[in-house]
Amino acid sequence: MKDLLTKIKGEIAAFSENADKQVENGNKAAGTRARKASLELEKLLKEFRKVSIEAAK
């Protein structure tokens, strides 16, 4: 679960950095990277939910 949490934190950092670049500088490539990170975050968060529910049983 710690590895999963580390991956989630890394993707959040990548998303935040790239989203800021898109908003502040109009960097289109950063927007693409932010969207890609958001898709990966979605997968990781679903996995976290599944692992968390199993751990709570």
C-alpha cells in the first residue's frame, strides 16, 4: 500500500506542475501531460480504494 501511495503522490505532483504551466504560461504540451497524469491518477485512486476496502475487512 505504501508503494501505491508513493505513486499517487508522484502523479499528483506531476499533474499539479503541468497544470500550473498550462494555466500560467499557456503551454499546450504541459496540458497534454497534465491530462495524461489525470488518467493515471484515476487508475491509481481506484486501485487505492480497492486495497483500502480489503485492508478494512
